[in-house]
Amino acid sequence: MNRILIIQTAFLGDVILATPVVSELHRLYPEATIDFLVKKGNESLLANHPKIRNVIVFDKSKGKYKSMIRLTRQFRKERYDLVVNLHRFASSGIMTGFSGAKHRIGFDKNPFAWRYTKKYPHQIGNGTHEVERNLSLIQDFGASTIVRPELFPSEEDFNKVAAYQDEKYICIAPASVWFTKALPESKWVELIEKNAQLKIYVLGGPGDSELAHRILEHVPEANAENLCGKLTLLQSAALMKGAERNYVNDSGPLHLASAMNANVTAFFCSTVPEFGFGPLSEDSEIKQVANLPCRPCGLHGHQECPKGHFKCGKEMVV
């Protein structure tokens, strides 16, 4: 193998959990060049990655189908030996199937899997971790079954967060795209009160700042700071690495912690670890409400509790 392309155009966490495929392909084919296709907005995650030659961006805002045609032509010119598609939807399947690569592999759930040279089963809910699922695509090449994700904050990223590290601290990341995947605000307040002896940083994107502000309003005496929108993803990862502990939902920051091998406690409300998205840090803890017959209520969560009570969040012990 001389030229390899990996495709994962889903969400932030999915890209992080795809990095073990990069690690293993680099181990197996150290002289090969590895490119990685992500959707626009996730490219900064892979900055500084020493095992990736090019991070290619799928920008749907410039016309989804025009971008697909342009990228497919680009891939054919590259003459890849291997394209590994970790995404299960049609757009990535089309680009993989018509890439011209000698080996085109991916999951059988993709509607264009018939264009692959080999396809593999994808099962969720049996306890298999997403990293294991991803690595199963390259098992035939001799890949390991489980490898921790990797991200590479730069020296500048670590220097940026050094100013926040002059005392012991924890990080909390209270936001989620889905309401039922996010621990209730009152529980984050309780968690802050329990860690009053430490500095507390609230992490998230610019859109999460209002949530952080509401939480911190309830604990005005806490030594806490709202950093939502003030740090890049890799700067947040660098800060999480040095934390006494990171507290996260079943969401992107959980996987940032795994990639940095940072101490982490993950709260699983409506979803369950058996879906395969649990933490991979050496010092990791999962908290969830046991014996709720309505849980899990879906793979991704909901904008409101289908039962109206949200016990999986409200009864969580932090």
C-alpha cells in the first residue's frame, strides 16, 4: 500500500474515534501516505497529526453534489491503493465506490456498499466499541482490535492553556446537541458544589456559553470560569489532559478525553455504553441510572424525554 484515504464525514466524536485506523495503517504501512476526508468544521481536529499527509474537507455549503463530484475526481487522480470508508451514508459511499481505488472497503449498511471491493457488518448494541468496529474494516491487513484514539495539540495549544493550570482544576462539559444526552443543569450545579475546593473550567463551543452562564449563576461562590467559545478543540483537549478529572456527557468531549488519555467521568443518560461510545482513558468512570425499563430510548437521544420524566438524568448520582 502506497496511498491510502480514510473517510469519516460524520460528527466530531466520530472523527476522533476514527484516528485508531490512522494509527494502525501507519504501523502496518509506515511508508504509505495517508489522507483523511472530513466534513467542514472538523478539520481542525486533525491539525498537527504526524501520520496524516492531507486533511481534505467536504464542504457541502458549496453544493453537496458539486463537491462530491469534485472530490471523486480528485481521488481518482490520486490513484489510491486503499480507501477506507467509516461513514455509513450515501454521499461517502458514492465517493468511495467511484474513487478508482484498488481496494474500497466499508460497512455493509452504506447504500453504495455494492461498489466496494469488500464490505463488513456493522452492529450496534452488543457492547462492541466504535473503535473496534472501525478497526474491523482493516483486520484483514493485520490491525489490532482496540487502540486508543490520538489527537495532537501543538506546543502553542499547550502554551495557550498553561495560564489556566496554576492550580488543581477539573473541567466540565455540560452541553449536548440532544437534550436527553445532557445531564440536567441542576446536576452540574451539584457537581460544582461537590468540587468547591478546586478550580473549575466549563468547556464547550460558543453556543454553549449561555448554558454555562446559567449553571455558574447558581454557584457564585465557586472558583469557576466559563471558557465556552474561548478555546479551540485542540486547546480544550490540552486543558483536559492536565485536569484532575473531566466530567462529560455521552458527547464529543468524552472522546477528546479518550484521545488525551485524560481522567474522565462520563454521564450516560438516555443512551448506554453498550452502543460502543464509552471512554477509553486508563482512568475512566461511567455513571448511569440502572434498571430504567425505558432506557435506552434511542441511539442518539431526543430533544425531550419520550416519557416526560427524564429519570435517566434527574436520578443520576454525581
